[in-house]
Amino acid sequence: MKVAIGSDHAGFQLKEDLKVFLLSEGHEVSDFGTDSAEPVDYPPFCAAVARAVAAGEADRGIVLGGSGQGEQIAANKVHGIRATLCNDLYTAALAREHNDANVLAMGARIISPTFAIEICRVWLATGFAQGRHVSRIEQIAQIERGEM
């Protein structure tokens, strides 16, 4: 799977840890920055990840920051993105099964790197359940088109 990943300074180390995990699992990783723990603003990095997913250059995206909240919001501003903030395994599975979430946001100041890897593992392995959820995803896309 092709995975785009990006973070701000608070998520930098977690991004580096997740890259090691993703590569060890055989995923192709595109790193959209940042490249250090020096303070930066997160929106450009999150938008770059989301745009790569929306353009089909990556299958999924991961955005990381201190809490993951702003990162999720920034990614969700890109049309076609369904970013989800997941700080537990249950939410990670449901985000994929019910919402076909294509970008994962996590907070490096909220969860440990070990747990973030497990969340990522579940999120990547879980498929979209289809069925009744398809019409809901279509309704979300319809709202999005109305905002253009």
C-alpha cells in the first residue's frame, strides 16, 4: 500500500517511528515533512498528505501532531478526504469499516508510539464494510460538492 505521511514538530518523532513500522510491513511511504522537531505550522503538511491521497498518489494518509485534532481538520479541508482522529483501536476499525476513512490523524502527545503503531496496524488492515455505509459516504461527498 502507498502511504503518505506528514507531521508538525510535535508529531515528528512519531512520524519517524511510524515510517519504520510501515516500511517493515512492506508499505511504500511518501514523507511530506516536517523534517525536524523545530516548531512549524501543521496545515501545509496535512494538506500535502491529503492532496496526495485525493489525487491517487497514495492509497492512505497519516497526519500527526500534538493532539491530532488540528491535523484532522486541515486534512478534511481537501475535497475527497475523510480524515479521522483515532486514539484507540475501536475507533480506528470503525473509521475504516463505516466511514472508509482515507486519512488517519493521531496525537503524539496523547498516545505512545507503541500504541500508535497498533492503531495504525488496525486502521490499515480494516476494510470498508460497504452495504448501508455506501450511501452515507455518497451523502458526505454530495455535501462536499455543494461547498465548492
